[in-house]
Amino acid sequence: MKKIRLSSLFSQLLLLIFVIAWIAPTFGLFISSLRDKDVLAISGWWTSFTTTEVNEIYRTEGKDAQVKEGDYYFIKSNLFGEDKGKEIFRFGVTSKNIDEYQVGESALFKDGTEITVLENGDYIWKSQEEFKKKKGKRVFVSAKSPPSFTLDNYKEVLFKEGLGQAFLNTFAVALPSTLIPLIICSFFAYALTWMKFYGRDILLATIIASLVVPLQMSLIPILTIYNDFGALFGVAAKSYPGIWMAHTGFGLASTTFLLWNFLKSLPQEMMEAAKVDGATHYDTFIKIVVPLSIPAFASIFILQFLWVWNDLLVGLVFLDKHPSEIILTAKLKELLGSRGENWEILTTGAFVSMTVPLFIFFSLQRYFIRGLVAGSIKG
Amino acid sequence: MSIFSLALTVLIGVLVFVAFFHFSNFLLDYFQLKTPKKIAWENSIRVVIFIGPAFIVLFVFIIYPVFETIRLSFYDKLGDNFVGLYNYAWAIKDPDFKRSIINNLGWLIVVPTLSTFFGLVIANLADRIWWGSIAKSIIFMPMAISFVGAGVIWKFMYDYRGPGDQQIGLLNAIAVALGFEPQAWLTIPIWNNFFLMAIMIWIQTGLALVIFSAALRTIPKETLDAARIDGASELKIFWKIIIPYLEQTILVIWTIITLLVLKVFDIIYAMTNGQWQTEVLANLMYDWMFRGGGDTGRGSVLAFCILIGVIPILAWNLYRHKQDQKV
């Protein structure tokens, strides 16, 4: 008995290690997308849950902010610009001694002016003479920064970086690229299963073979066709209908195969009964096969939709990179090149691109898994 | 484009296909042809309507391109002049090509093996633990994410700062905490390939996991119970009963992941673009499709190399399909 418990404890521990290793990367990305961009650049995301001590440099305001009270000139403001919830505990006025003073104490600059910094960043800078310089002076602070999260990065990425538009574009690519194959393949699979015609077996074998043909084999010829077509009719070679058809082509074999596999399992008697009753193939298809196939349609829809949504290669080759056509993955890749060090943009952008797949994943996981398993057991 | 014009485009695009099927079938039913000879005609027309669109797409996007790509591999840069084996001779001498082949082989060995292994182990662990299904969901989740998204996630994991600075990448933070020097992981030749493979393993383990989970349920409980009563250890049950029972499934998962790995493009393109000796065939092919205005000959040779890798799986699938049809 004791041995079993020990082994169960070991299993739990091992599984826990796997789970942590698998979730940590995504979790870190998500947390980072919610952090202030300045903090994100200098500290690891795992420090964001605890109060951290940071050393920072701020600049006071210049002469424009001064007021005269009695014999003295004052500049009163806040180092952070506004109260950010940070707590200053020490500060300094020279780079040699950045934590010389306690908060609340008065520090002397070299020119004899005097500054007092308070815990929340408020400061009073006092001078006997009028302030002359437009630029303020540097103040070094050691502050405790409590955990804080913000949605600023999302606003920036969606509206300024153009990811909002790319998001819509991706929908405009993914929905037809999923629905068109589903429509034409369901008729195709029906014919392969229930209609007798010459060459059916060869067609089926072609589908099986096409399942594994790498899409790289198609890129160059299709691109040539599109370019010729565009030149011939004076339209753009890269367009939404173009990419829909490309995705339809690349998803056709797997969609047909999965549907064929499903339709095969429907009882033959039912089809024959419908035929005896005088139903045409089209009636049988619409009134019997489609309603019965809804769960299979759901699984295939999800698989193909996620495939298209997550695709990069087809989008790069068959769509332009200007804002009205670029898809999320291509945009993200572009940001990786141009904003490689701006982790607030990258993490947030990546998370935006993941929202739809994650939503589908968590709400329709059952169908997703069913599709994958159905596709694999046979394929 | 605004959201409305996009939605309209989408709607029209989909409706065209619905309309085609509806009206063609409607017309066929309208002119009911009931004499025996005509019924045969009707059936043939119906078959054409049902398989026509799909067949055209299949032909234009898969069948024709396969032969065209093979043809183009014997032609020059623009596809105008026959050059025999010139492109193949170029490939054999090209150092990038050599590097790609070596790397692709590495990917083919490491990724399917480890993904399958992890998937199998996790499926076994999770089946016996009450919070197993939550664990499975978490490990499966990367399957839903794009390779580029995963690329960003892992680029952040591998982020490198100088030895004095605070590390913001988790891997370097761990390395520093353990007393090592921080490393720019993705720029260390040979090893960086493994850091890229880790991303693919991270994604594909989920696939292996769910398929194994489904397959594990088909093992008769009596067999397992009998083994336990006989005093077999869990480890022994795993090796002696579960693995042999799942042989077919293991093979299937292996081929699925192998197919994916042969085509691996997004991860390399997003993370290193083949620099620091991480080049693979698919990335090199994309490169040649556009480099210097595009070289269809060399691009086609590279695509053909990927196809060659697929052929054993293709043959095996067709063989199995034939066996199934006989039953």
C-alpha cells in the first residue's frame, strides 16, 4: 500500500514538472503583455508579482514650472509625472551617490538649490534666485514598485501598430478559407461514398496521396498562375479570393478524407431507403447527410480554421504586405524584425494573435480533439 | 478596408459556392428526366456537379503543380530554358543546401522521437491522476497557437542581456541563478538548432498526448488489472503491455509529426531566418522563390527534395488504404 502511494506521489510530481514547463512560456508572455513597457525592459516577468526595488533616474521640471512665494522660487511637481503607486525610500542628486538621502530630507544641488523628495514622488525644489534653465535636474531614486498591470500595450498595438486591421484581415482570410472547402468537399465526399462512377477508386487514392504532398510543391506553379492571371486581366495577382482558393486547395485533401471517413460510417440502409422513397441525391444530401454530419463539420471547421488562422507561409506568398491585406502572423513576423527589442509590442501582439485560437481551444476543445484523433487513427 | 467591405467580400465569396451547388442541382431536378436512358444521363450530370468543383481545385492546386514543379526543376531561373541537371548540380555543391539537409535530418530524428515519448509518458501519468485532464489541457494548448506566436513566446524565453544586466529571458535567468554565464542561445551554432527544435516539441507533444490518451482507453482494463494482480510494476506494465499495444498509434503519430517537421518553415523564418547555421529546406526554398527576383529552378529543386522525404510515408499510406479497401 505504501509503495503505491509513493509511486503516485512521484507521478504527480513528474506531471507537475511537465505542466509547469509547458505553461511557463505562454504565461510569461501573457503577464509581460500586461506590464508597463519601461519595467518590462529591465526586469523579468516573474518579478512582477512581488514588490520590487528599482533604481531609476528622473528629471525635474525646468524654469517654466516655477512659482514665486515670498523670497523664494519654487518648483513643485511629481517626479513620476503622476502618482504611479511607487514608493520612494531613498534618493540622491549625484550619480556618485544615488541613495544619499532619506525620503523627506532636503538635498543640496551643487548650485546651492535645495530639493525635498517625498515618498510618492512629489518634490519641492527651492531656490533663492530665479530658475534659468529650461531643462530640470536629474534626481536618482530608489523606489519600491508594487505589482501593477496595465492595458496600455493593447491599446498601442491594436490601434497604433495596425494589429487591429490585421486581425480583421485574418478573419476575412480564414472564414471563407474554411467554409469553401467544407462546402465543396462535403459534396465531393458524398459522391466518393455514395455515388457510383468510373474512376472513383483512383480519385480516392489521389486524395490519400495528396494528404501528404508538401504544400511547397504547389507554391511556385500557383504563384506563376496568379501572376499570369493578374497580368492578363489587369487585376492584382495577390487578392483575397486568390488566397481563399489556395487555402481551399491545400485543405481539400484532408477535409475530404475526414468527411469521407465519417460518411462511410453512416448506415447504408438509410441512404437506400431515401432512394426508394424517390429522393434525389441532392435531397438526400441536404435532408439526411448534412444534419447527421454537424458534429463532423464542427471538428473539420475548427481544424481548418485554426490551420488557416495560424498559417504564415501561404499568407506571405499569396497576399500583399500592405495594411489592408496583411494577416496577423505576417504582421507579427514583421514586428519581430522591426521592433525586435520592444518586448511590450511583441508580447502583446503575439497574445492578440492567439486570442481567437485560445478562445476556440477552450470553448470547443472536445471537437478539436475529436477531429485530430479522427484524422490520425486512419491517416 | 473597413469591417463592412471585408464582411461583404467574405459573404459573396462563400455564397458563390452555395449558389452553384443549389442552382445546378435545382435545375437538374426541375427538368426531371424519367425515362431509363435519361436517368443514366441525370446521374452522370449529378456526379459532375458533385465532384466538379472539388476536382478542379484538386487538379489546379495539387496535381498540376506537382508535375509542374518537377518540370521546372530542370529549367532555368525564369523557367524558359531547359538546363538538364544544372539545378541539381548546383544544390549538391551549395553549402546552404548541405546545411539544410543536415539540419532537416536532425529535426527528423529529434522532434518526432521526443514529442512521441513525452506524449506517451504524459498520457500515462495523466490518466491515473485526478487533475490529469487539466494537465492535459495545458500541455495540449500550444497546438492551438501559431508557429509565429510560439516563436515570439520562445524568443522571449531565450532573450539575452549582457552579464551585468538583469536577465528578462527565463532561460538566462535560470542559467544565471545557477551560476552560469548568460548565453545568446539562438546564435550558438549547432546547439541553436536544438533550441529551435524545443519549440516544435513543445507544440507537438500535445498532439501525441491527445491521440495516446484516446488510444489508451482502448486497452482492455482486464489485461492491466491481471498484470497488476500478478505483481507487475507500473514501469513493467508500461514497457511490456502498453507500448506493444500502442505500436500502431505510435507509428501514426510518428508519421504525422515527421510530415510536419519536413515542412518546418515558420519557426526558422521567424526566429533566425536560417542564420547561425539553422537553415532548413523549406526556409531555403522560400528564400530562393524571391531572392534576386526569384529562381523557380532552384526553388523547385528544393521543393522536390521535401517531396522525396515524404514519398515513403505516401507509399505506406496508399498501401494501408488498399488493405482497408479489401476488408
